[in-house]
Amino acid sequence: METPNPPVQTIVGPFDEAVIADAARRILAGECVAVPTETVYGLAADATNGEAVAGIYAAKGRPSFNPLIVHVPTLEAAKAIATFNPAAEDLAAAFWPGPLTLVLPRRPDSPVAAIVAAGLDTIAVRVPAHPAMLSLLRATNRPLAAPSANASGRISPTRAAHVLAGLSGKVGLIVDAGPTGHGLESTIAAPTADEIRLLRPGPIDRERIEAATGLPVSDNVSDAIEAPGQMMSHYAPAKPVRLGASQGEPGEWLIGFGNVAGDATLSASGDLIEAAARLFDALHEANASAASRIAVAPIPETGLGIAINDRLRRAAADR
Ligand code: TXA
Ligand code: MG
């Protein structure tokens, strides 16, 4: 538990058939793989496997959960995950494959794990244009969650050497296809019926978004970038949350961990990766239960426990 992610050997392989086959095998086994997109190198994991996605946070050493972008090979695959409106259709037709991410309502029957959207009921999705990422998407036949492949707080990587400098010993394979084209993360837009909210500026600028949809584009950048935690507060439980609970009190739904069994457990064995993967489902379950209050067992403040405790403190404070 003190070392949830022991060092691994990091291989840098050229973008060819054999390396993509190795990358796909690793992804399907629940590992993360660094792979270039046309914007920056991403750290990809199977978006339908919550523990694999938790592994992204462990590798990056990210102290908090941020919703991640899901990469898919086709518009059709995106529609299995998100609900499209006409403006979203226009944007996909104009810019996919390419460096535009759409934030849309998440389909209730989506196979994507809750940790990917950090518990939100929206999902960020894009069809990338880079042949390496597209090859990996086809070889795995899974949607791939992938944030930029940098250690937390460091700048985004545009070369395999940048990834290696930040994540050596943390990721097993880096697919090297040279420098990325844009070197800047994708534009993020949230299309609705009457406007497009621009959540992050990027390679596709607002004029092109306006032209493709005929709708006004409003800036919502501060909400997405400066205060992701604030944005997530909409999805904090509606009930009081008590942290560090070694046992439940009457009227409480206890979320367990390790020795504290609870009404449901994040991980009976005290595994932080498993706990991170279950966190958002557990909060939703506790919120939907008949109990009027929620209690959560103590989580160690090490490794992924730091991100788990960050999210739990928000859940406890935000109501
Ligand atoms: O170019 C890119 O987009 C790269 C490559 C690898 O595809 N990926 C990337 O991911 O930049 P990341 O995790 O570093 O940035 C994702 C951002 C989050 O910080 C968040 O602001 C936004 O996407 N985001 C994701 N899901 C969201 C949601 N449901 N609502 C609002 N914003 C969301
Ligand atoms: Mg990033």
C-alpha cells in the first residue's frame, strides 16, 4: 500500500505493427501505454476498465481526479458513449478526425467507467487523427481514456523523450512516432441547442466553430481549466459526508476500505487502485441509498490515496 505502483521497465518502441500489437496487449491487460496523438502524447488506458484508468492517475502522480478525454476511432463509436445534438453532429462532421474534443451528456448505457468522467454525467470525447492512436484504437477495439502523458504539474509532452523524462519507470511502453503536429492540446467545446461553450482553446479556433455550426461561441474557459473541482461540485452527494469513520453511526451509509467493511467497500484488501476505480460508483450508490448521511472509512494519504482523499474532502465540503 505504501508503494502502490512499483517501478516498471519502460520500453520506447517505434510506431510499427509489432509495437502496436504489444501496446494493444498491454491495454487489454489493464496497463497504461503512452501513444502520440496529433496534439500531444497521451497516456492511454481502456476506458471501460476503472482500475486501468486509476492506473493513469497512479502513473502521473496526479493529486486529484480530473475528468479525462475518451478517444474513439469513429463518430459511430462516439455515439455509443455520448448523446449527440445537431451542433455536435456539425462539429464532428467538420473536424473529426482531429483536435476537437466534445463535452456531451454521457449515455446512461455507456460502457465507460465512472472514474473517467470523475463522476460527472457528461463525457469528453474525440476522434483523433494520428495514425498511431488510431491503430491502437482499432487493435484494442476499446474506447481509450488518455490525458496528456506528463507527470502531474509538468508541461504536456510533444516527443517520446518528454514522456520518458517524466514517466520513466511509471509506464511500460512508449510508442514513438516522432514529434506531434500541433504540440497543443485539443480544443474542448460543449455544444448545446443554442450555443457552443468553449471550455479550452486549442488548434480549432472559435471562428471555425462558429462557421461550422452557425451558433454563437461563449467562453467558459475559466470553469473548465481553473476550477475543475468547482465544476465537479454539482455532482457532490446531496447528503452530509463524514470522513475518517472507523464505524458507521445510525442513519449512515458507510463506505468501507481495508479493515472497515462498511455497507459497500472501496477495496476490502486496501488496494488504492481498486479503491480509486470504485470511488465514484460508491458515492453514487451511497447517495441513492435509504440512509440520510454518508460516512467514509479512513484512506491512507499515500499514492492514489491523495487523489481519493482530495475528492472525498470536496464531497464532504461542497454540500
Ligand atoms: O489533445 C488532447 O486533448 C490530449 C490528447 C492526449 O488527446 N488530451 C488531454 O487530456 O489534453 P487532459 O486530461 O490533459 O485534459 C482533459 C481536460 C480536463 O482537464 C477537463 O478540463 C476537460 O478535459 N474535460 C474532460 N471531461 C470533461 C467534462 N465532462 N466536462 C468538462 N470538461 C471536461
Ligand atoms: Mg493535461
